[in-house]
Amino acid sequence: MILYDMSENITPTDVKILEILQVDAARSLESVAEEIGVSLNTCWRRVRALERAGILERRVALVDNEKVGLPLTVFVSIRTDNHSKDWSETFKSAVQGISEIVEFYRLAGDVDYILKMMVASVAHYDEVYQRLISRVKITDVSASFAMEKLKYTTQLPLERVRPR
């Protein structure tokens, strides 16, 4: 639910704040305000407005998956012959209950859903897969294992945002 739609009210200050916080959300608002040349109060009000609008969803820490024992990234493509609301809700609930699944999308095209999993090994992937299929019937599953991480970012490109 959007409480306040800012999509047409994003200012150049907002864009600068978002660019900075995407790199380091732990930065103090004082240092952000100083870098972009606004008062601390202005910076605080803009951050609160971005949060209320849902543009700034949350501030999180990024954890190195390899250093916590989850070095294997698996992309799982799923096709189903059941597109009913009940099946879809059951599937969503099953996926939400599996912590190793870190991203989940419904797609247009040949593949119906794609999941991104972070696991310790192929055997760990199989355990997750068995948990998933025990909760919901899936027609076709194909897994692709990442061999090398070539680019990874959570930063959105904000060049096309047109401040008012």
C-alpha cells in the first residue's frame, strides 16, 4: 500500500540521498547532508518522505554469502501446468517458508517462475528442492548453478529519474 506517491515529486536532493544510501546505508544523515550541501533537518525530512513513500524500503547489511558458508548460487526455473489461484497461493507460501530462496519472481514467457537460492552445496540444493516439492506439485524444474559471480550490485541506476 502506497501511503504517499512521490513518483513525480522526487527532487535532485532525493536522488543524491538515494545514491549515497545505496552505497552505504550506515552513513550518518549528518555526513549525507554535508556531502550534498543541505541542512541536517532537510536531509532527515527527505529521508523520512522517501521512507513514507516506500521508495526507500529498508536499510540492510549485505552479507558475503561465501564467508557464511553459502557459496553456491542456484537459479531455478519452474514451469507449471496449474495456474489456479489456490496453487499459486500454495506455491508462494511454500517458497516464503524456505530461507535459502532469496529471490522469487513470476515471469512472462516459457518459464513461469524463477527462484534464486543460496546454498552450501549441490547436496544442500537437493535438500531445499525436496522440501519445495514436498509442499507443492511442480510440473518442470530446471536448475542452473552459477560458476562465477561477474557482477553483483543492489544499486539501482538512478540516472533516468527525472527530479522535479
